[in-house]
Amino acid sequence: MWNTNSNGIAVEESTIVKCNGSETDVTGVTGLALIEKLKKIARDNQIGKFDIFDSIGRSLSMSDVESGNYSQPLSIVRYNVAA
């Protein structure tokens, strides 16, 4: 996602992933690379199975993330098998 500041210079909007109370900056990572980064963040937080939500609470599929069909920030939430 791109914004233009008042000087007319394109500036990239930062992309943040929230997981277990921490935030990871994944700016510039898109498509399959973003999916792999999400999986790594989940593994680093000892999360085997997870759901991904965007800022408006939509549950996202991996294809949504790959195509950039989300609003920022993204949140990784441990999948609740008991529900």
C-alpha cells in the first residue's frame, strides 16, 4: 500500500503483524513471502495452528493475504480447537 506525502514523494505504509502482544514490522513483504513470514512469526511464538485477522476483524485465508486483500495491521491468533 502506498501513500503520497505533501512533498509528492511516494512513501510506503508500514505493515505490522501482531502476535502474543508483540508487533513485527513486515513492511515490503508481500505475497507468498508474507505468508511464510506469518508462519515463522507463529512458530517463533510456539503457535502451531492459527487464524489471521485484519484490523476490522475479518478472518483471512492465506489467499486473502497473498493477494493483499486485507486492512492493516494483521493479527495472528492461536486456533482454538476447543471451540
